[in-house]
Amino acid sequence: MKKIILSCVALVAAFVCASTISAQGVKVHKTDGTVIDIPASQLDYIEAYDAAAAGAAYEGVWKMKSLDTDADAMGASWGAPDDYPAGKYPAFNAADELTIANGKIIPNLQSELKNFFIGEATYTEVGTWTLQGMTKKELTLLKVKGVNRNFSATSKSDNDEAYIAVNVVEDEDADEAGKNLLEVYLIDYVPTDFAATAVMYECYTPDATGCYAWMSGCYIQFTMNQVGNVQPVVKKAYESDWVIKSLDTDADAMGASWGAPDDYPAGKYPVFNAADELTIANGKIIPNLQSELKNFFIGEATYTEVGTWTLQGMTKKELTLLKVKGVNRNFSATSKSDNDEAYIAVNVVEDEDADEAGKNLLEVYLIDYVPTDFAATAVMYECYTPDATGCYAWMSGCYIQFTMNQK
């Protein structure tokens, strides 16, 4: 739950019925008829608890209501109804469900829609997409990774990324006001098992966005009832896309710490590279690195937040400690550690030099590795000796620090 400090006005909104505000205090009239009387002397500091911020309107658990473009209608569009055979083109199945939330699409499908949504996929909202027709619609465009663009039970596409468009509308037929429907448009696939005539007539030709099935008579549309909610996951401040700004502990500084600058040779110890990027989100660290940092972050890794870690120095800092699995603790291009788990520490600070207020920087501290290709003198002098947490490179002159801009 998220704690918020409420003003008198916000306090009124936090309760289900109106309240009366006066110089004497606040009277909150509850739906059960009772009244809470809060004296003015207590209004300086009122705490209330609110649920985490709501996610996007399309996030929830959805169950099939209708297949709006069925085989007969699609076949009639191209004069070849036999091109949409049962068992290959989707048929309506009332049990079909999709859960869309927190960057994931989780299918529970019995119909042939499972030949597109082949398993758990990830999505990113990338803007809007205009549905052409008698009435134009601005839809939300999602880039989805982990689908089969061939829309086939037997043939899998080389590219598993595709776009879908979604639109939330109020269900005017519902007994209860505020019930939502989700319109889903599959606007980016090239069928393998059906629609041969449509393919022949170039129905599946990309538009300006690259979507292949965008035109009427090609895209598949279905509508779903909302049957559940999914609690949004509130992102941590460090969860974002980051690009390197500075290497704060370079080879010269680290070599000087141990009187052996030759121990930090180019090509082995990291050198600043302005193209280095990290994506940290949804329990994964995805590196896009050109510098020798790729010898530690060797590929997609997973992380778990395990607490805080105190950086010692003239000014102590409480950093967030992440346990990362899928790294090379040897920090080497040629030698791989037996243990692929290590700790890193991260810290988010506001970029005071940014033109726009609220821009963040990410400080990254590699505090748990034992180098193989550099720092022989530091190793000899037991720089790499674990602290109480088990981190090996925790002390100044041993850990590697770099700072990243938020993209």
C-alpha cells in the first residue's frame, strides 16, 4: 500500500461520501450513516492509505465476448471463404482469456488464437495507431515480443515481435455502469495456414508503421469482457533504460590506488564507451555494451533486490543492493567464473545539470567480483576480500563505479 499525506481537500476525495469542512474541523459522512468528526487541531498531519496507482486501462484479466471478424466475414472479403478453414482460422471460443499487465501478456486460449499468442509474451506501449474506416479510431499500439507472426500450429515465424492494437470502451449493455470491454486488433501477422487468396492479392503488405495486417479484411478483431484486475507493479526508481554518462573509476585512478597502473591494461579493464547501455526492469538486466563491462554483464541476467548496502567514505551512502544471477565474476573475456551470482549496488540521484527538472542518474557500483585479467597487485594485497555481506570488491580502489543517464 502507498502512504500519502492528505490535505483537507484530498481527504474529502479519499472517502466515499462528501464531508463538511469548517474552522472547527472536518466531518466525514460515511455511507453507513456514521460521521467521523476530526478536530481542526488534528488537521496538520493526516495519513491515509491508498492502493497503488492504477495501471493502464487495458491492463486486467479479459474473457472472450465476441469474434468480430469471423471466418465467414473474412472469407467473403476476399471471395474465398474456403481459405479460412476451421481448425486454422480462429473460431469463437467463450473460454478464451488474456491477462495483460505489468509488461506481460499471459494467454489462456482454447481457440486458434493460441497459434498467435503461443505463450507468455512481453509488451511495450509504443504510441497510438489509427484504425481507418467510416469512423476513425485512435487505438493504443503495443509492441509484443513472444508471438508467432505466422499464425500457425505447424510453422513458427523467425521474428517473434509483432504489433497489436487495443482499445477500451465502456460496455453499454452491462447491468452495472463502468464495466469495460477490450477491443483487440491483430494488425501485424502474415498467415501461413489460411488466407491464401488475401496473401496473393497483397492484403498483407506493411503500412507506414510496418504492420502487415492493418487493412480491413486482413486484421483480426475480437472483443473481451473484463473479468478481473491485476495489481500494477510499481517500478523502482532504478528500473528503466540507461546509457552511460561517465566511468567514475577509470584505469588510471584504480592503478594509482595500488601503485601498479600497468595492472589495468586497455582491452581488459573497462574503458569508457558512450554507447554502453543497460535495461533494468521486471527482474532482468539486459546489457547492450561495447566496453569491457560486457565481460561482467555477459548476457541477460536476473536480479532480486535484497536490501541496502552502505558505501563507506567521507560521506556514507545507503545504496540499493541487488543480487544478480547470470554474470561473470571473473570479469574476463577468456575465463568464466564457476559461480554466476554477484551483488551490485545502485543509487538513483537527480541530475542537477539536466535542462529539464526531474531527470535521473543511476550510479552503479560493481562491488562483488574477483578479476582474472587485471588488478594482480590489488588481488595480491587482498583488496578482493569479502566484507560481512560476502561482497569481494567492496572497498574503495576495488569496486568499479559508473554513472548512467536515464534514456
